Amino acid sequence: MANILVYALHYEGAINKNSLGAVSEAARLAGELGGEAHAIVVGQADDALAGSLGEYGAKKVYRADAPEGLAQPVVDAMAKVIQDGDYSYALFGGGLLGFEIGAGLAARLGAGVAMEVTAVRAEGGELIAERPILGDSAISEIKYRSDVGIIIGRLNAFEARAGGSGAAPVEDVAVELSPHAQQATMVTRGEQRGADVDIEGADILVAGGRGLGKAEGFQLAEELAGAFGGNSAVAATRAVVDAGWYPYAAQIGQTGKTVAPKLYLAAGISGAIQHKVGMQASENIVAINKDANAPIFEFSDLGVVGDLNKILPKLTEAIKAKKGG
Ligand SMILES: Cc1cc2nc3c(=O)[nH]c(=O)nc-3n(C[C@H](O)[C@H](O)[C@H](O)COP(=O)(O)OP(=O)(O)OC[C@H]3O[C@@H](n4cnc5c(N)ncnc54)[C@H](O)[C@@H]3O)c2cc1C
């Protein structure tokens, strides 16, 4: 039977949104394959939290007594459940921890792995994963030859869909941690800079793209958002999030958040279709780009052709002066 096992990350009494998306997607796919989606949680998850994954389609939830938030203990736990059970696939919702666990699990089981997967479909009784390649300009399709196939989604690739058949049964599983899985301990756990900002609820968004040049370039965007004050925040394109310049929580677009602020100010953003779908409903779109042919000007209310390194500080000064005056 083609069962699918999903790792569900939890933090401060809530299941991670990407994990909920992965459970929902696994439930959909398992249904098409004639199998079941099961989830595994690690660490301090009470019955209500673990069982709530049933709402997203998990038919059973394993709970392993091991440290949460570290990759290797989860690899041990998932490898045991997969080896003792009957699983054809393991699915992850993406994020750095998912990448690390998925890669470790692939090495442990000798399994095939596809990362940055944006879509999965069932065909002929097996799963086919789609993964963008060549700078996202083409899509490759991946089938698995191994007994277990590992699918690691791109962040936000799978939509969380509640409405399952209530709480899932929770089964405790005893895991013997391998020596190397006990060599790391969690020192602190928290959110990245900007992760606590409510991008979706902001009235004014200053969005930065690769044109900001480097991570430090975001200071220009933060200063401008600070000058606007009130309900304003900084957002980002996927290109800069992937480069590690800004947190995923601030990503706008197809695989990020969808926003509709009163003002969307795009600095150094080309205006790719995958970005546009996340912000095109904004009331007023202002774009600053040094390339007069940048696609973003096609859907901007106001376009400024020029170097953002000169324009952003002047704009910040002007807004501060206006507010002060
Ligand atoms: C399946 C899939 C999903 C995707 N999901 C998303 C998503 O959710 N969100 C998203 O944003 N993207 C997404 N992408 C990626 C998207 O296709 C683009 O690659 C990305 O949006 C480009 O980001 P960017 O505009 O920051 O960078 P670039 O395209 O490199 O643009 C940088 C811009 O900055 C300008 N610039 C450079 N220097 C300066 C300067 N000094 N002053 C002014 N302007 C300057 C340049 O002229 C250029 O137009 C996705 C792609 C795929 C295939």
C-alpha cells in the first residue's frame, strides 16, 4: 500500500504552517494512490496538538520522545517508523530543517530525494515530483526507483486544507537515538529578523529585490518603512530570500504571501510573474528600477527609473521632513 509519512514541525503549541500544507498534500496524494497519510511529531506535543493533524487528513500520528527542532533525532525517528511500517514516500513541507532531515533520511535509507519540489501528482500508482531547474526557467519531473521516495517541498508550495475527519489517533513510538544524534543540543530557538512582522496586514509595504545588492541593502528599505511609521513593513522577493538576505516570512509571491496594501513600493524588483501574483491587488504600486524596460513598470501606477541607492535615502529624508513639518 502506498502510504506517505509526513514530518510535522511544532513550536510553542502550534503546528508549522508548511507542515500542515505537507500533511494536506500527502492526504490528497495518498487518497489517489489508495493509501494513507500518516504524520510524525517529535518532542512535547500533547494528544490534542498531535491529533489535530487529523483535521488536515492524517489517519494516524506517531509521537516520538526525542528533542524537537534538531534534524538527526527526527531522522532516527522517521527511519524507524518507515522501516517498521509500510511506506512508499516521505514528504516534507520545506524550510531548512525539512531539507536537512530529508537529506539525512535519504542517506540513511538509500532513498531517492527531490528537493525544492513545487508540485506532486499521482500517475500510474506512483508519485511524480516537479522541481524547477536552471534558475527556475524549466521544470524537471522526478520518479523514484528506490523503495522509499523522499519529497521535500519548496516553502509554501503545498496549501494547508483543513476539513478532515476530526482528531487522528496518536501512537507513541520508542526510538533509540544513534550516538551522533545526541551530540547536538538546542541552545535557543526563535524567529529570524523580520519574521514577526505582519506583512499581510500592513498598509504600506516597502519591498526589496535583488537590486538592493546585498543583505545589508535592506537597511535602506527598513529605514524607509521606519520613516513611513505606523502600519508599514518590509517585504522581499524570493530571489533575495533564497540568497539569505531576508527571512522567508517576508516573501511575497506565488510561493510566498499574497498582499494588498494601500501602497506597495518595490525597490530593485524586476516584476516576475511569480512575484506579481502576490502583490498585484495592491491599491497603489510604485516601482524604482534602474532598467526602464523592467516588467514591473507594466503594472505600476508610478515608475521611477533610477538608482535606488540614491533614491531611497532621499525619499526617506523627504518623508521624515514631511512628517516632521
Ligand atoms: C515556481 C516558482 C515560484 C516562484 N515564486 C516566487 C515568489 O513567491 N516570489 C518571488 O518574488 N519570486 C518567485 N519566483 C522567482 C521569480 O521568477 C523571480 O526570479 C524573482 O521574483 C526575481 O526577484 P528580483 O526581482 O528580486 O530579482 P531580479 O529579477 O534579479 O531583479 C532585480 C531588479 O533590480 C534592478 N536593479 C538592480 N540594481 C538596481 C539599482 N541599483 N537601482 C534600481 N534597480 C536596480 C534590476 O534592473 C532588476 O530589474 C518563483 C519562480 C518559480 C519558477
